[in-house]
Amino acid sequence: MVKRKYETGDGIAYHQLLENARRQRNNPTEAESLLWKYLSGDKLGEHFRRQHPIDNYLADFVCLRKQLIIEIDGGYHEDIDQMKRDEVRTHELAKKGFQVIRFTNEEVLADTDRVVSDISQILSNKETVHTPPSLGEGP
């Protein structure tokens, strides 16, 4: 199977994640929907994808060019077991060159301007990265 440039997962797992991504894009949380208004259409000067599969994970938002992942966390992320899973996920994605930043639903909804400003600041401080072939940048 030939990977398309934007694919960052492998085989069957990728396609299962893609199905989940489609469902989640069609049913975003209020916070995800609000933040997408600021990220879509390259409004911050970079292209973002939402609910994008990377390896075995589904990123809420990702800028592949800057290798920046933005996660919007609901209340269940405060659970100790979920926090451990999030830590493993962040570590695994970091090994692939991605920086993961997290905001809570409440932060996005109550302080949208600060969240967008934080994202913009991080983007301006990150160098453009070329996605390695192992993440789908094949010929």
C-alpha cells in the first residue's frame, strides 16, 4: 500500500483510527469546535489538521509542518490512570519529534484569547520541520 503524504500511521490501525477521527470530527466537544475556528484555514499562519492519526494515536489538532500537537482535555484526563496514559502518549509522540501541548476544555472556553495566543507564540518559536519518511512523507 502506498501512503499518501499526510498519512502518519500504518495499515489497518491507521484506517481504524481514521474512522474514529471521522466520527470525532463530526461530534466535536464545544471546546474543540471553538478552537477549530481559530486553527482552521491557516488563520495562525500554519496548516492544522483535526483528529489526525499519528502512529497509534489520534491527535485533536496537529500542525505537521511544525510537529506540534494540541490536545484539549476533558475532565476524565484528571483521572490518575488517564494521566499515566497521557504521559506515555506524550513521551511516544516526542520520540517521533512531536511537541504536545495540552489545554483543558475550561481553558479553551473561558480564556480562548490566551489559549490562541499561547499556540501562536509556540508556533512562532518552533522551526519548520520536514516530516521524516517513517511518518508518511514518502516519494
